[in-house]
Amino acid sequence: MMVVISAKTGIAEAILLDNAYLTDVRTGAAGAVAAKYLAPETVHTAGQIGTGAQGRYQMEGLKTVRDYKRLLAFDLDQDRLAAYVKEIGPRLGVEVVACADAASVVRESSVVVTSTPTREPYLKAEWLHPGLHITCMGADLPEKQELETDVLARADLLVCDRKSQSFKMGELHHGIAAGVISEGADIVELGQISSCQKNGRTGEDQITICDLTGTGAQDTAIAVLALKKATALELGQTIFMR
């Protein structure tokens, strides 16, 4: 659940019993923001590695900013992958293809989202191609890693949600530890791009990577929005404290 507390009084204004739904939605929205500024303008084929909850929210979010027609998906769990293909195609109105390996997803897609909990990196630099954008969602703890570190060295533009956090966990954290990149490298925060302080993608042939580890500010934003909408619709119940 999320508890909304007034910054002025410290009093709890609402308890949102969302069962992590709002966190899932805001994570998908963050992926959409990344794609808005970093993906190629025209995307015919998108790729999703990891077909759990975020595999759904990420592709829903991407569809709002890039009208792709084909989706390639891969997951180690074949039953989960089959269920994903059956569900997500009609939901998004796209052709969905189950791939036999992650390499095929990366090599044949313009935009790839990774959302697996692996601690063994699997995405290789040799799979990259000009014009590719990758959004990495899975490495939300220091031990998790989806990209082999040399992938970062191939990128023309490295972006993250918050450098101070991504340097301690996520793909950038592992790249720094391996000496492939440094904290002083030209790494851009997504907020700098969305506020027009920095450029996003500037060329169709660029390889761009966005490392999203998730920030509390996103939870705050969606909780405030959800409360505002619920209040307008007169939803929920009021609890009086004595």
C-alpha cells in the first residue's frame, strides 16, 4: 500500500490499498518517458525480455509513445511466455512472436526492454546494432545485472533516472566496478532530458541505453495523482480519528 502524508502538517491524508499496482504503473510510465526521448522516431518492432508484470506495463507504456506493430518476447519460463503472447497481442493490437533466445529479440528490435531478476548478465555487446535503444529495468538491487559490462562501452548515450542511485545499483554500478565506465563519464539523467537541459537521441543510428532503478519521487507523484482522481470521483471511505 501507499500512505499519502501531508508535507505541511505531517498528517496522513490517505491510505491507498493498491497491492503494488501503482508502483507497477509508474515503472511502466518511466519506461515510456525513456522511450519518448531515446527511442528511434519510427519503431516497427519492439522487444521484451522478461514476461512478468513489467513485461506487460513496459510494452503498454511504450505503445503510448511509439506505435509499434510487432513485438518479440523471450522468457526462460516457457509457460509464462506462452501466456504472455496469448494475452498481450489482443490487448495492444500487435503481432507477438515468442523467440527462442534473447539474442533474437535484441538483434531484430529497434527498442528492447529488459525486466528480469537475473544476477548473471546475459545481454551481449555483439547483439547491438545501430539505432537500437535499450531500457533496463531488472537491476534494482546491487546484486542484479542484465547487461554484460562491455555493452555500456558500445553505447553512444548512457542515461539513468538518478546517478547517485544508479552508481550504487543497476547496470551502471557494474560498469563502474568493472572499469568500463567511470562516475565522471558523460552520463545523463532522464530528468535532465525531459526538462530540456540535455539532449536525448540526436541521430537515428545512435545506440542508447537507459538504466532505470526506480525512485521514490515517482511513487510520490503517482500516489498524489491517484488520490486526486479518487477524490474527484468520490471513491473510498473516510476514516475519522478521535
